[in-house]
Amino acid sequence: MIRPPVTDKRPWYRQFWPWFLLALPGSVVIAGLTTVYIAFKYEDSLVADSYYADGLAINQVLEQDLRARQLNLSASLDFDLPRREIRVRLEGDPPGSFELPSILSLSLLHPTDNNKDAVITLASIGGNAFAGEISSALEHRYYLRLQPASTEWRLNGELDFSRAHSIRLSADD
């Protein structure tokens, strides 16, 4: 049986199949350009460009942790989020075995977004107590790093602000 010839006289751009076949690679091009845009706009801040220098600094970091262990340092941190205050009580063993700094630095490091990182300066309010002002809203999980201006020692910890507002940092952790 012989089929009659197709008598559709519409031009190609009015047909369904050419547009369907062009839409498939066209959607891939659009998806690829969107992926490139997202990759450049939201660049991964977890990878350090100075990884070699960071690797060389590891010895200094280990020395800071070792010095904190030698001094048997610990700190209690209490965050008052509604009043945007933080209070820190620093302790060493035995008491008076090290000279208390007048200023401490508390780094709040967000695990995935360095735009949410913050550094809080804590001033001595007498004895071994320090206080500071929280400048931004804190929620979710942060890594904490407490150290004096001399960076002689440091204490590290991790706090999820959705679960707790206080933590004890210890050199043994």
C-alpha cells in the first residue's frame, strides 16, 4: 500500500518536531549557564587559597594548644542573646599560675558560610571575668576559638545556639 504524499504546507518553524528537537539541547545550554552562574556567585569559601601558608602555621597552632594544656586552662562562656552580651570566666590550675590578659578575642566561625563569622573582643571586668558585646544574631552551629591578643594559647569548642547558650571550653578537649 502506497501512502499519499504529505501535503502539509506549513513552514518548518510552525511544526512541532523541530522545536521539540531544538528544546532538548537548548535546555542543556540553559542549565549549564545557570550552573556556571551559581558556581561563580556562591563560591566555596571552605577552601583556603593559602593552604601552604596555613600548613606552615600548624606548628604555631599546636604550640597554642599545648600551652593551654600546660596552663590547664578552661573557660565558661555564657551567651545572653536577647541582651547581645557574652560573659566569660577564665580559669587555670592552680589559680594565679598564669598572668590574666586584659583583653580576649572570641572567634565565632560558621562551618559553611564565612560571611557569618564574627570576632568578639572581650574586656576584663575584674578578676578572671570578661565581657563583650555580640554584634550579630547567632543561630545554629559555630566553632569557637578563645585566645588572648598575644595568641600565646587558645581554647577551642563547638556550640549549637539552637540547643544551648553556654559552654565550657577546656584545653583537654
